[in-house]
Amino acid sequence: YQDATWGELPNRLEAGTPNIAGAVGLAAAVNWFSALDTHAVQAHEKALLASAHEQAEAFDGMRIVGTAPAKMGVMSFILDGIHPADMGYILDQQGVAIRTGDNCAQPLMKKFNIPGTARASFSIYNTLDEVDVLLSALRKAHMMLA
């Protein structure tokens, strides 16, 4: 209580207990993912993305931003006349989580002359039913805001 010993920089700036739970959680996640068949994971993500793209292409007023042939698990998009932040709020109210904004790509947004995009990310834990829920929620948002 009367004395303190300071460690060397940068450790002396680290307050409290190290993130032990984070390290244990990361180890569990690495072990879980290492046990998966990576080819099956990629095939699953491709199927989810293909379903999302197929439904998006049939959605009048929806535009996919970024159509690289080898992309995996991410679909950026805009709905005509709807700000991405408004879209994100409406989807959030329906229990659907997406990312909205400039996604740290301000020069690209400027090039496309758009305020930002909405982005859905798909991975091993998602299902084709969830892709359907996303597109259904987007249709509702479009109906409400367009």
C-alpha cells in the first residue's frame, strides 16, 4: 500500500488483469475452426453468397456493390433512394444485423458517388434460411422507406 514498482514500457501502461478470458476464448475458437473441413466451409459460404446474389438480382431497386468473381462471404449493396444507415436501423428492428457506412473505404464511396453501403457477411454459422430472412427484411425496408 505504501509503494509501487513500475514495469518497463509498454507493460507499465497495461492496467489490471490480462485478458485471460479472451485468450481462452480465442484458443477455443481456433480449436473449433481447425476441426472443420475448410473446403466444406468455403462451399457453404459460396452457397450462401450465391443465394443472396440470386435474390438480390431479382430485387428491383437493389444494387450489389462489388462483384469480384472470387469473393467470399460478403455482399455490399444499396437500395435506391435509401440511406444505408436508415436501412440498417429498419433491419435491426427486424432482428437482422448488417454493417452500414463507408466501411473505411471513403475514396471508393466517393468514386461511386454514394454515401455508403450496407454489408451482409455470411459464414459457417449462417443458413440459407437466414439469407431468405435478410432479403425479406430488405423488401420490408424498401417498402417502408422508398
